Amino acid sequence: MHPENTTLLYFSPTSTTKTILNEIAKGLDQNVLTVLDITNPDFRAQAAPEFKDSLVLIGAPVYGGRLPKDAADYFKTIRASGSLAVLVVVYGNREFEDALLELKDIAVDGGFVPLAAAAFIGEHSFSNDEFPIALNRPDKDDLEKAFLFGKQIANLLDHVKNPANISPVNVPGNSPYKKSMSMGPFSFITVTNDCDNCGVCITACPKNAIDEADTYATLDNCIFCCACIKACPQHARVIKTSPIKDKAKWLSEEYALRKEPQTFLTAI
Ligand SMILES: Cc1cc2nc3c(=O)[nH]c(=O)nc-3n(C[C@H](O)[C@H](O)[C@H](O)COP(=O)(O)O)c2cc1C
Ligand code: SF4
Ligand code: SF4
């Protein structure tokens, strides 16, 4: 059974989740009819879609071993009437802990039948030249694994007669989940004189947390995603001495050993 509609739905401030989902979709070789990028706050403000007879690839990064709150809150509003789901979390080479289980629980509550899931690795949001953490990932190997995972899902779909008879895929994680991360608010970005007022950081920010009127300063609703830092063409947004800089140093030292993607398929 191959669903008529395939959708990619993701929250991906620094685009690693987006890259992985696109590669899985290539391996799946279905017609991708819809891309729903919920990174943009204006998009999240709209009513969530309802899915029927669809296949939906849902992706989000791992924040503190959980889903980012903005992504989780949006996912909880989706209704799916037995549509199939592929669930993907992308983490920065530390751990993904309870994020994939949290995503699965939300998907099942919304009416999805999750038949496959995965945890991939992406360059850590806090990574930079001074403190590299999973630098340049996903790389060629990761993308090959994502493509292959897509092919495996396509094979699985060949054997699905009725989604209602599928058991949701088993994924690692603990319930109750790890306590949600609480950080800040505190200031962690300096804007240097290289800023040329291009406004790219404003477009990249998933929280409308940059004040154009005040030298592109960061506001208190910032979620530390670092999208603005990575998007700035002038490299004018710099992580200053702060708990984030300390964390980046610690992560680059403690999690230097490469981790590999993990994939999970339901048994049919
Ligand atoms: C606030 C915050 C918390 C994070 N927590 C974790 C974590 O618990 N484990 C981990 O391995 N990576 C963690 N990361 C790194 C991201 O999961 C990783 O960089 C991911 O690739 C970002 O996805 P994106 O490119 O789609 O935004 C965190 C990043 C941020 C910004
Ligand atoms: S993206 Fe960089 S250069 Fe452009 S306005 Fe923002 S801080 Fe300034
Ligand atoms: S201001 Fe904060 S929330 Fe906005 S892009 Fe930068 S780090 Fe992310």
C-alpha cells in the first residue's frame, strides 16, 4: 500500500533535520506533494492540518533530550485519522534520550500509525570553529543511511495492507520523560560591527526574538537555537562568554566520539 499523499513536516532552525527528512524522502521515492516547515513562527500560528490516507514524515531536533517545546506544542494539534507516520529526531552527538518516544506518543495520540522511526546526528547548534561538535553532520555517510532508510520504508509499505493492523514501531526512551530543559533567559550573543543590517537573522529566527530596532539584539523569548548565528552572512553574531559557550566547550570535549544514526521499523 502506498499512500496517495506524502508530506514532510519539520521544525528545523539550523536545517539538519530538514536535510535528513529530504534524503529519506528521496529514498522513499514517493511523490512528495507537500512540505510543511513549521520553523517559521507565522506558519505555526496557523491552524494545523488534518491528514487522511497520507504518509507524513515528521522531524524535529532534540533539545535537552526532549522535543523543542514549540515543535511539540504544534505536533499536539495535528489530527491524522489513521495516516502513516515516519518519526525522526536529529541530535547533536550527545544523546536523544526521550525525544523519539515523546514524538511517538504525540503522533499516536493524534491518530497516526507510526511505522518507522529514526534518530540521526546533526551538527550541534552550539558548534563553531572554536568548539566543533558533530561538525558538518549530516555528512555523506549519514545521507546514505537516510536514503537507505527511505528505501526500507518503501519496501515496508509494499507489505502494508491496512494501516489499522500495524503495531506502532518500538522506540527507545523512558516514560515519564526526562524533565524539560529550562535555560535562561540570559544574553549569549554579541552583534559585532560587521553587521550590515541585512535582516537575514530576522528571517531565520523561529521565535521573532531579534530586535531590528535595537542593533539586532536578542530578546528574552530566544530558545538558543543558533539559527541566526549560522545564517548571518557577515558572521556578525557571535556566542559570547555565557553558559552556552561553557556548554559548547564541554560538549566538544565530552562528545567528540562519533555516534551513528539508529533506525527502527515496525514488524509486519
Ligand atoms: C537548546 C538546545 C538543546 C539541545 N539539546 C541537545 C541534546 O539534548 N542532545 C543532543 O545531542 N543535541 C542537542 N542539541 C543539538 C541539536 O539537537 C542538533 O544540533 C540538531 O542537529 C539541530 O537540528 P536543526 O538543525 O534541525 O535545528 C540541542 C540544541 C539546542 C539549541
Ligand atoms: S544577519 Fe548578521 S549582518 Fe545581517 S542583520 Fe543579522 S546580525 Fe546583521
Ligand atoms: S535569536 Fe535566539 S531563537 Fe532567534 S534564531 Fe537566534 S538563537 Fe534562535
